[in-house]
Amino acid sequence: MGWARIVRERSVNDFLSEENHVVVIKIFFLRALDELEKIKNKYSKLPWGASQGNEESADDVFPATQKIFPTVE
């Protein structure tokens, strides 16, 4: 069994130069979750659930973050 990962990086210094760096950090993570949701939908046949044994956890599913925190351009 192989392991795979998705990496999305940005320097903390990039955020600190923003006027409200906390909001910018939240937006960064929420957009990353939106992107991950799109990838999960596109490749829905992949085994996305984290498992202990053969069970999928309720934590493996997250609501569309767009509804929680609208995109800010």
C-alpha cells in the first residue's frame, strides 16, 4: 500500500505583511479546502476516507466551505 499527499504551502511571512493577517490565513485555508473538495469530487472513486479498520469516520466529510466563508478576491 502506498502513501500519497497533497501539499499547499505559503510562507508565514507572506501573511504577516497583510493588514489583517488572521483573516488572510483563514481565507487561505478555506480556499485550500474548497480546492480539495473539487479534487475529491473529480476523483470520487479514490479511497478518500481515513479509516480505522474498514470504517469511514464522520469527520471525513466536510461541508462546502464556500457556504461558511465566502470567497474574497
